[in-house]
Amino acid sequence: MPRTIMHTTASKPRLALSTLAPVTFQSEIRAMTVECDRMGGINLAQGVCDTPVPAVVEAAAAQAMREGQNIYTRCDGIARLREAIVQKQGRDYGLMYDAEREVMVASGATAGLHATAMALLNPGDEVLVFEPFYGYHVNTLKSLRVNPVLVALAEPGFRLDLDALRSAVTPQTRAVLVNTPANPSGKIFSLAELEEVAELCRQHDLFLITDEIYEYFVYDGAQHICPATLEGMRERTIVISGFSKTYSITGWRIGYATADARWMPAMAHFHDLTYVCAPAPLQVGVAAGLEQLPPSFYSQLSAEYQAKREKMVAALQNAGMEPSIPAGAYYIMARVDHLPGKTAAEKARHLLKATGVAAVAGSAFFRPGRGENLLRFCFAKLDEELDEACSRLRKL
Ligand code: PLP
């Protein structure tokens, strides 16, 4: 007798994408990168620093690999790197952590945020995110069924709009996410602004999740302020940062989170589930960098990138665009009203065709309908390539 296959009448198709899959979108940045590669253009779309890796970092990683440090590490990283991160947070910000219980080496800041959100947030919770935003922040939250609530920064100058921030708080709000210096705006949150954010967090008993990956990319003598240093904030702040940018190792996947010991074990648990650990020999390389690179390495980094920023701003102005001058990070948002195209994506494609320079549509960083007259340019490039991009842009 043939067996009967039972069908339930009201059943949903099982061979299907998750309900989340259709709402997460393809990164516009990656799309421009693909298009740019196809036509052999200069890619100022993606935040890929192809500047050299510091020799000490590279050498220590290679040596670690040769010496056999190639196996799993503790899920929150090797002791040497956790200790080096503690030293760094103390030296740079006067922030003290316990290397054993309050530091997690993560597979990039990206993994740090993912593990943080898994550990602290529930589906349906809301997190306040400033707009323009970094797409990974919004999409990481969405992928965990957490709702990012966008709080627009005020023009001109991407200022904190305190009324907008206050009125965005609801009973579902659990955290504020601050990226300083920020991608894409280049905004550095001032002490006064951070005090306001901190006050709101204390008042509503919220977490503050920071992304400080551009902490050393600060210009015109600006100082990075680590929000966890503000009064009453250490216990509720999850500090996330990493070495992708500082040491030009975006492909290595080494970042970290520092937080109060109450939160860290759960964060490490979720990091373990997704990544097991950050790459072992590369953790050694980064530890050597933290231990051995002098303070002048970091000040030189900001001076070098400030010079790149000047070049790029001048070229964009020569091309008839209106760049806003970033205080930090390594992106420039420029108004491009004069470029043909109804949307920012069309304008970016026009620019790529006309000059062979790829930028990202501003709309990638805003809610639908905003950012359509903006393009974002990344200036984390070797000088020769940046010079070539600038001379192409000037001919526009
Ligand atoms: N956070 C911000 C704001 C970024 O712009 C980027 C990269 O562009 C990252 C995090 C990625 O960091 P990581 O490579 O450490 O995951």
C-alpha cells in the first residue's frame, strides 16, 4: 500500500525564507563596490583602508602562526590581548576594567555589537540610533527582531537634537547607540552632548552601547571622549571598538567590547556560539601592536588622515559638490544636488560612469526618502590612489 502524505490545510510553506529575510536589504556599499570593480574604477565607497599594517603587528601575527598559535582561544580572547586592552582603556581614558571578567576580544566590532544585542536585548525592544546611521547597526538590531528607532541629527553640522531624542523614548526603549566619531557623518559627539545622552540613559535606566572604532581618527586637535567615563555610565555602557581601522586590518576581524562584569559572561556566550573565538594568531599580532606602538603612532595616524581629508574636501569642492567637513572618522558626506539623477543611487552611478570614482548613495544612511542629495566618500586610501581619485573628480 502506498503511504499517504498528510497535508495540513492551513500550513505555511516550510521551504521558505525566514520572515526576517525579506526585510534585511543588500548593502548599497557592497553593490557599489561590485559595480566599481566591474569597471576598474577607484573605490571610495567602502571603508577599506588599504594603508599598510604596522610592521610590529604583522610580524607578531606571522610569528604566532609559525610558532603554532593556531588553535581555538578562549571565546573572549587570549589573556595577553585582554590585558593589553585593559591597559589601553586605562591609558587613554582612565577607564579601569578587569581583564578576566570585563573584556571580550571579538571577531571585529561587528561581532561585538551582535553579541551585545543577543545578550542584552529582547525581540520588540527599541534602541535609539542616530541618523544618519551606519547600516550594520540598524540591520544587526533588525536581524534580532529589535527595533532601531531613528533619531535625526540636526542640520547643519549633525547636532544632537535633545527634544527629538527625548521624545523617541517609549516604554520599550532599552538602549541608546552612539557611534563617535561617526560613520558616515564624521560627527564627534561633544562632551555636552554626551552628558545629555548619559542623563537620558540614567533617567530611563537605559544601556548605552557605543561604537568607538574611529577613536583615533580625530582631526583639528579634537579629543575622543569615551562615554563610559561619564558619571554613573560605566555600569550601563557597553564600549565597542576594534583594530580594523587603527591598524588597517579590516580582514583580520579583531575587535573588542569592555563592559561591567554583570553583562560580559552572556556576551561571551553569544560570541562563542557564532564565532567560537577571534582568529588566534591575529590576536597575538594586535596585542603586540597595543604593547609596542608608541603614542606617536596614534597622533601620526590622525595627522595623516587629516591631510587626506583636506585633499578630498578640496577635490569635492572643485567638482562643485558641497562637502561637510568631518571632525573625525574617514568619510565625507557631500551634497551633490547638481549631479544628474533623481535619487542618490542614480547620482552615484552617474559619478562612477563619468569619473570612474565610486561613492555611496547618501540614502543608505537614512530612512527612506532622506539622503537623496548626498554621496559619501571614503578617504582611507593610499595617497597615490587618493590623488588619482581627486584628479578624476576635479575633471567632472
Ligand atoms: N563600526 C563602524 C561605525 C564602522 O564604520 C565599521 C566599518 O566600516 C565597523 C564598525 C566595522 O568594524 P569591524 O571591522 O571591527 O567589525
